[in-house]
Amino acid sequence: MITITDKAQEKIRAIIQSKSAAIQGLRIGVEGPGQYTMSLDENPPRADDTVIQVNGFQVFVDAQSAPRLQGATVDFIEDLMGGGFKIDNPRDEAPAPRPRPEPPTEGPDAEIWKKVQDILDTMINPAVAGHGGYIQLIDVKDGRVYIEMLGGCQGCSMSRITLKAGVERAIMEEVPEVVEILDVTDHAGGTNPYYRG
């Protein structure tokens, strides 16, 4: 059903071994086209899960996700941003980018927008392209930068954590005026999102 590359297996085993809790397996699910969840599960597999034995750990896939993950490949790609998991699935259709507001034309936020967009264009997006990913600047308000992760890494919780840390570090080192970076990909669908477009 799912192919997990040697590099991804090595990284997953290392993450599992770093946890103090007893991990039963890695759960992979599908939320929508190009949108995945990957999380470590401390619970045994559910009755309707498909359980895949991998070298050193198990993968749990729920019944709804199983047919949509047929032929998918999980890989781990290292780059200047720290690396992340990438899920290639021949069944995916690329999600449409979120419409974004026009950049502010004056004031501190306009300057921040220009600087952050330049970093995305020259440093970050060339690096995350190796994951099949793309970071889009959504908005800047009061020094807070709103970004969205698209492409091959969108929806994968483990890759979002890894990539977001690298993206935040790169932006905040280059643009000290930024007070916070909020990932719309993570938070817009939650019960208490930081930002609604």
C-alpha cells in the first residue's frame, strides 16, 4: 500500500526512539487531496486499521485513508531548511492556493512584506521545492507574518513541524522586525484559529 524509503524509515525510528512514551506505531491518514496527517500513536491499532510492518515500527492506516494511500511513497528530504517528510501520491490533485490580500503599500508592514517575500523567493522556496512544497506569504499585520505551506508537504503534521521551524528561523534572523510567524496551514481549520482570511 505505502512505500517508506530507507531515509524516511531511519528518521521515523529516530523520532520514535527519542520519545519517552511507548509508541505503538506511526499513524498516517488522508484529510483531502494532498493533505495528510502523520503522528506517533501510543495506542494499539484500531479494529479497522490496516497495519503495515516496517523495519523497526508499525504503520497504522484507517479504513477511509487506506484506498487513498495506495501507491503512495513517504520520503524524508534534508535541505537547508532542516528537512521534512514528503508524501508522493499518484492519486493527488494539487490544491488551489489560498487567495491572498494585496500587500500593504505603506508603513512598517509594507516593508516587512517586501523583506519576507524576498527571503521566500531567494532562500526558502528553492529549498522546500525539493519536498515538492511551496511557502506562500498570505498577510502581514502588526509585524505578524502569516504563511501557508502548499504542495507535497501540505497537511503532513511531521513535515510541517520540521519545515516551520526552519522557515521561522530563516525569516526571523533576516527580518528582526517580525514579532511572530503564524502558519495558516496549521491553524485556519481549527476551532480557535489565529487567522481567518
